[in-house]
Amino acid sequence: MRSVSVAVSILLALSLTGCAEGRREVPSNSDSHQKCLEVEAAKFLDETGSNADYAMEKAAEICK
């Protein structure tokens, strides 16, 4: 479980600094959007054991 927390933290840091692939639309309520990304990415990492890039991509699709 610790590895999931570390992975989500790294992904969150990358997305906040703009280092992630491309620019995505962010809803006006960016705090809830970030929370959505964090929760959904963690779910993908837990449930599928996927890599961090894939988890963030799928989380972004869900949180549009």
C-alpha cells in the first residue's frame, strides 16, 4: 500500500508542476479535480497493478 501512496504522490507532484504529458482541461474547481485524479489513479494502481502513466491517463479520462 505504501508504494501506491508514493506513486500517487509523485504523479500528483508532476501534474501540479505541469510535467505530465500535454495540457488537460481543468475544471474551475481544481481542488476537487486533483482529489478525483488522486483517488482514481490510486484505484487503477490498486486494482490493476498498472503502471503510473496508465493510471493517470485513465484517471484523467474519468475526472473530465
